[in-house]
Amino acid sequence: MMAASVAVAAGTLRRAIGRSCPWQQPFSTEARPPHGAAVRDAFLSFFRDRHGHRLVPSASVRPRGDPSLLFVNAGMNQFKPIFLGTVDPRSEMAGFRRVANSQKCVRAGGRHNDLEDVGHDLSHHTFFEMLGNWAFGGEYFKEEACSMAWELLTQVYGIPESRLWVSYFSGDSKTGLEPDLETRDIWLSLGVPASRVLSFGLQENFWEMGDTGPCGPCTEIHYDLAGGVGSPQLVELWNLVFMQHYREADGSLQLLPQRHVDTGMGLERLVAVLQGKRSTYDTDLFSPLLDAIHQNCGVPPYSGRVGAADEGRIDTAYRVIADHIRTLSVCIADGVSPGMSGAPLVLRQILRRAVRYSTEVLQAPPGFLGNLVPVVVDILGAAYPELEKNSVKIASLVSEDEAAFLASLQRGRRIIDRTIKRLGPSDLFPAEVAWSLSMSGNLGIPLDLVELMLAEKEVKLDTAGLEQLSQREAQHRAQQTEADQEEGLCLDVHALEELHRQGIPPTDDSPKYNYSLRPNGDYEFGPCEAKVLQLYSETGTAVASVGAGQRCGLLLDRTNFYAEQGGQVSDQGYLIRTEQQDVLFPVARAQVYGGFILHEAVAPECLQVGDQVQLHVDKAWRMGCMVKHTATHLLSWALRQTLGPTTEQRGSHLNPERLRFDVATQAPLTTEQLRTVESYVQEVVGQDKPVYMEEVPLAHTAHIPGLRSLDEVYPDPVRVVSVGVPVAHALAPASQAALQTSVELCCGTHLLSTGAVGDLVIIGDHQLVKGITRLLAITGEQAQQAREVGQSLSQQVEAASERLSRGNRDLPEAHRLSKDIGRLIEVTESAVIPQWQRQELQTTLKMLQRRANTAIRKLEKGQASEKSQELLKRHPGPVIVDTVSAESLSVLVKIVRQLCKQAPSMSVLLLSPQPTGNVLCACQVAQDATPTFTAEAWALAVCSHMRGKAWGSRVIAQGTGHTADLEAALGTARAYALNQL
């Protein structure tokens, strides 16, 4: 029956790839090798049709509710709630028993990072597909998992058994883990010769989810590339993990109440084996991309060279581009776009690395990368329909960022060349220049690419100086989270008086409002032409010029930089001299003093009064501030809608990362009020209302119902910001618009429509003083992730509640549940989630913790009663000295108390050896014991013998120790008691 089913499965596969019996001879030159898509389909069909697995779609590569990951990097990620026992019992996932899928995975950035290796060898990828099958809750275990894997590889895929080796866990004496002989014997029973069954230790064949949590031995199936000729050349094909243990916080291992199977096999490597290729890049999962690269660039065809043999790094560039465009396409389809932090920043680095190799190595034409997207869709679109659905968006985003980076790269090359010309033979490349080029600086060229460009010219970078700049930037960003600023350059009363005396006019900063919204949703910030009117040294002295490397202050006739005021942090960016555009002067911030805007910069070269310059704001930084400022206005309006029209703002501060808002309240906001405030903001953001801004005479703003203004002195004319309603209409004498939407006096920079806010989540609130509440909020992608984390935590709390409601007769499981609830309390306290949800979860968890502790006490009492009865039957005399199994010291004390309650004339001392090697001790002396016979002294005598400690009172005591000779410890206890009696 089984053989017939296997034959049917294999036959179906052969028809799917349109050839006769090819996988029986997978390395025959006469047979056409299987297509990669057919290999994926065969895997899924095998587990669905032959072994009754449910096929589940690949999860998005963007982790949902798991802030520990930048990207989904393994097939098991989406099933973590099942492994941890936190799955929502009402969810579809709670019903999963045996499932299979092909999971999209990205390993770039974070703990698992293959980015820098891609291209330099024939095997690394940032994106790959993980084929996997799972069995949850003991649906099946080792024997079935190994048998299925062997059946698929040898009978369906037709891999010769002689080329397969397996490994199993050899055990570990330090942790007390036994060898996994069960798995070894399964492989031997399947016909694997003992000579090809290898054993390895913890590092190779024991899998752990993290520092704590489910874990267990694993067995790996390897393929011999040598085919029996000479020494074996083994590559891992498939890893089968048997989750049967749980790693506690103290490092100890407990058996899981429910066992699971988790397997993973990389599709790319499997296809390489089945197609008889030495490299994954030689398979049909990549060859169409390599062909397209060749046709578009006119370089020699890909030939698979590496290292020194790869002259001109052409084949390295082929691999980098082919890998990176797959990653970019998959990530963008799943909603991760190139950006400035977290996963979007990693994706931006990937894109720019691909651009650099395509232009500098392959001399690719503009728009090259975007033209490769349809090829990726052709290869992967059938398996992952979201690629087909979003193909136009993917190509557009890739092409736009490619064009922007090419412009930056061209300028960066000129800056590097000019800087190198000024260096001596042994000089290091200045850290300040590299920083100004980097993604942490202005042009957005990754530092690793800067280093590569320098290495090609045999110039070394000042890495120590770069590290100092990085630390300084981190400190600066930390300070930016609050209003406090480090002491910088300033214009004091004497400097301002001198400016007035010289007739220097205040800075025209109206160009800061010169930006526009393009049809594709991007904002365009044009440069600003200006003239240097005054320079200041680091000490604040007015100077005619500044030299290379000097920190200085600049006064210009006009600027497009926003100077810090109104709670919004200053813009960042750079300026260049009009006649020398390849030298960047990084601008760290801008401050306003009496209408004069002082730009704080570092001069890489000489700068003089009278120089003509061009200013460029950091687009990502400005956008972040605009999003947060518009969100602040919406938050203020939503608070008035929720708490009443007389609600008053008491201050705010915002930067690109988050916003802070102080509001006058009679009492802290309730959970429901916080939720309502967010819903008001979400509604306006979802409607993508236009934001109108206009300067009007200050007198026109008087007596307008609902118009928001702070206790500040406003200029005349004053700028009005209105959401959804034109300013003229909002300020009309009979208008009620300001009571129904956000209308405020504000000089800040804002979005032109509300949709770009994305979302707003209040992540914290606390009372500064009585009557004033401070709210912390985030927007956009951060807000979305906060909601996902909150949803994940909510599901874990629901799962814990379900476990508690089912009841438990097992004390270890009850303790584990109590620990899990304690962990959830800690995580909920610190997690970045909606504050209303935090309050709800904290209330629920406190209740669950009380119920869990009550359940533990009940179980401990029952266990103590049961064990005390057994001991009374064994020990009729006046003294009971014995060992007993107890989960904790509290249980042991309860047993002792129960014994003495039932037999008051008894003196009792019990020892309980633990899996960790410790021995617990508890004792109580009889009510009529002599005054010299105290429990504390008795416990101390025994625990001292065990090299431990004891504590307690005259009547009852407890302690711990460590000994391998329990009988000697029991002897000490008996001798002490008999001596006292």
C-alpha cells in the first residue's frame, strides 16, 4: 500500500515536470533536471497527499508581534506561539496538528546576518525559501519524522541512499542529557549503514529557541557531493528538531508536557542537489536572473568564479545583484520598504549595495535594478502571489531609490577623490568625511561601501575616529529624546547687539516651508541658495573664516533649515559651496536667537564670510519631524474631543522617533479614554485629510471658538495650521470649524495631508505633577509594530488564562504556568505597546497571578497531605528522618508541617534532592521537645554537613545544601536527633 502511494506521488511529480522517470537518475546528463518550482510543489504535495498535512501559506517576512526579529528568518517563526504554549485558543493556529509549508526567510541584520557574505562565495543568500513540516502536541515524533524525510528524499526525489549521511545528538555529560539513541536506531532500521550515522554534541545537534524555552535534540540529513569518490564532502540538506525539553531561566532542563517536531530544508540547496549543481546560483531559481543581468549589462556571462579567480569581481557582482533583487522584491511585497531604521534600514543597505555593484562593477544602465523585478516575479510569483500583485510598486520603489543613490554615489566619489589628493602617503582617511558620506550622515552611502571604495584606492579609514563619531551621535540621539540639549554655540546679547550695529538683517527662514508632495506620495525638498553673512568660532567669537576640521557657527541671509522652537527639534543636513559642490559641510542643528538662525557645522575645508552656499536638509529627519508634528496636532485635537473642549496643552516635544505631549487633566486618563483618543486620530489619518497652512494677521485669529494657541508670543502675521478645512474658512467670523477639527497657531513644519502619519499609538503616560499628565506616542511603522506586539501579548495572556481555566493536577506544570504569567507581567511592563492595552493586560495578569498562586498552594497542600500519610506509615517512632520528592522548599515545608500536625509528638526532618544537584532540607521539632532541641540547630547541623546553610526558628527551620552522599546526611540528622532526645 505504502509503496503504491509513493509510486503515485513520484509519478505525479514526473508528470508535473514533463519528463520520464528522471529522478531515479538525478545526475544523468541525458535527463532534464527538475525545475525548482516542481521541487517545491513535490515537497508540499508529498506531505499533504501522502501524510495528511495541512498546507499553510508562508508568513510575511515582516515579523508580526515579535520585536526580537528584524525579519522572519526561519520556518518556525510563525509557530512560536504553539511551541511556547501561548497560542490563542480561539485562533485557527490552535487547531494545527500536522502542517507543512514553504516559508520566505531573510537573514540580514540582527543575530542571523549573511549580508556581508553574499557574493563572496557560492552559497550565502539574504533571501531563501525554507521547506518544513511540523507536528504539534505529539501528533507524531521521531520515527514518523525520520521515515517521512527518508521516503521523500530517496523515493520521490530519487536521491541515491548511498549519498546520504545522517547525524544525531551524542549527549552531554555536563547537562545530564543522554545520547539520542532512539533516533540513531531509527536511522539504522531505515537501512542507513552505521558508518554513515554520525553523532555530535550540543553545538551541532541540539536546537534551542533562545536562552529559555522549548528545545531538544535534532538530527540532520547530509548529502555527499563527492559521491563516494575520495573523502566525503557533506552539505546539510534537512534538519529535524525534536522539541522535548524546556530550558528554564536557571539553565535547568525539564521535559515538555507536549512534544513537537520542527523540520527545515532550504529549497535552494535541495534544488542544487537535484539539478546536479555545485552552487545554488547555478540552479534555475537564479539562472533567469543571471541571464537578464548579462543581457542588460553587456559583461561576460556568469561563470561562477570566486576569490582571486574572479577578475574584476564580475561574478561576485552577478551573485550580489541576483540575491539582493530577490530580497528587495519579497520584502517590498510584504510591506517592508527601504527606510532609515530597523528592517527598512537594512533593506536600504541591501538596495544600495546592489546599486553599487551594478554600476561600478557591471557598468549597468540607469533603471537596471527595477527592470529585474519582473524576472523575480516570473520565478517566484506562482508560489507567492503578493509578488505579482505588487510588481509595479516594487519596480517603482527600487528604481526611485536607485536613481537617488546613484546621484549620491557620484557626488561621494568626487568627495573621496578630492580628499585623497590632500592626504599624505600614510595618512588615514578622515572620519568626519566618511561620516558625512554615510547613512548616518548625509549622502546615505553605507560605511561598508565607503570602506570598499577606499580599499580599492589602497587608503585606510580612521576607524577609531569613526567610532568616536558614532558614540557621539548615539549620545546626541539619546539626548534628543528629551528637550534637553548639549551645550552648543549660541548668540548672546552682545553678539546680537553687534549684528544689529552692523546692519545685518535677521535670517529669512521662509524657504523651510518650500516643499511639495509628489503624485507618488513622496515629498520633495529643494535646496536653498544662501550667502554666508557671519562666522563664529567654537568659542563664540566672530571670525572672517574658519579652517578645516573646525566646529563653527554660520549666519546666512536665508535658510531652509528649521531652527528648534515650538517643541520641534532642529533640522539636520549639510551645505556645500556653490563653486565647489564636492565638499560637504555637515550641519548638526540650527538655533534661533532674536530672529537670527545660527547653523552649527563642521568645516572640512576653509569657509569664509561672503561665500555662496547651497543648503540641503536631511529628508528622512525632516519627514520624521513633520509626521510627528502633524500627529501632535491631531493628538491635541483628539484629547479635546475625548476630555472636553476646555482641555489645555501644557507643552510638547518631538523628534523623528517619538513625540511627548503634556496635557492638563483632573485625573490620569482611563484605559477607555486612551483607546478613544487613538481611535479619533486613526479616523482622521485614514481619511488622508489635507493640511492647510497660511500666514494671516494675528488680529484675525482673535475670538475664534476652538482655535488652539499656547501661552506664547506669536509673530504678526502668524502661521495657522488647519486639518481638513482651508484656513480662510476656519477663521471666518461665524465658523465653528475649529471646534470640529484641528486648527492651531504654529510655526512648525507639517505634512500636506494626514495619511503619511500612518498610525498613532500612545505608548506611555504618567503624571508629572498633580493635574498634568505626560503622554508618549509613536507613529507609522513603529506604531503598527506596537499594535502587533500588543496583539501578540494579548494572545499569550489569553492562552495563559485558558491553561489556568483547564486546571492542572501537575505541580511542575502549575509552577511553569506561574512563571510564564510572571514573565508576561515583566514583558508587558516594558514592551512598546498601546498604553490602554498595557493597562488592560496588567489588570488581567494580576488576577491570573493570584489564581495561579492559589492553585499552586492547593496542589502543594494536597501533595503534602499525600506524602505525609506515606511517611507516617513508614515511621512509627518519635523521629522521622527521610528523603522525599518535592518540587520546591515551600512544598517540603508543607509536608513537614502536615506530618507534625497529624502527629504532634513527632520530630521530623526531610531532605529532597533536586535535578540541579541541590538538596532541600526542612524540619520541625515536637511540641514537647526539650528546650535544647531546636529546629534551627538541627537544620544547621545537617546543612553544614552538606556544605550549605539553614535558617528558621526554634520550632521549624529550612535550608539547602549540596551532597552526593544522602545517606551520610540522613545519618547526621538521625544522630543529632537521638542525641537530643
